[in-house]
Amino acid sequence: MDLTATYFVLLAQAAPKPEASVLESLMWLAPAALLLIGFFLLMRPEQKKRKEMDEMIANLKKNDRIETIGGILATVVSVKKDQGELVVRIDEKTNAEMRLKVRAIARVLDKSDKSGKSDQQDED
């Protein structure tokens, strides 16, 4: 072996290993932190909304006014929770009724809210 090659081999073996800084050693936590933040920003509100919807459906009873996801305003005639269906009256004059799945309900309207307008609208 040549003297220069031996010299480089000795230098390579004797080179001190760089110490990892605290920041570099904690870098592996960044993906876990991003997943945790993503859970709270994306998944948690969806779970809360689903829980509120389940509670609304559980409290649904006859003569409640509802609005469907299609925008139909109706009055509940009967609820079949075990089948996940309800019968609603969509026209008071002709007593026209239709069956809906409970997941088709967008919201339950207040008793005082006959027109279907939300109480959340700003009053001028």
C-alpha cells in the first residue's frame, strides 16, 4: 500500500464523530406531531358533527319540523329508528307523505320556526 492511502485510512478512522444536536435528535418527532395536529384539525370536528347528528336523530319525534339535505321542509309523521327510516308529511293541504332515511335530515327546525328560516340569520 502506498503511504498516502495509509495516511487517508488513518485519518478516516481517527475522525471524531459529530455530536447530534438536540434539535436533530428530536426531528423524528415532527411527523408524529403533524399527524396529531391533523387529527385535531380534521378528524375531531367531524366526530363532533357526527355525534350531534346521532343525538338529533335519537331525539326525533312525531310532529317535529325538519329540513332534508335536499331542502324539503316537512313534518315528521312517524319514526322507525330500528329501520333507520321516518315518514314525513310534505304537504299540509293534501297530506302527501314520503319515506326518508334518517341520514337525509339536515336539521330539525324549531317549533316557532314555521317558515324554515334559521334563527342564526342576522336581523337588520
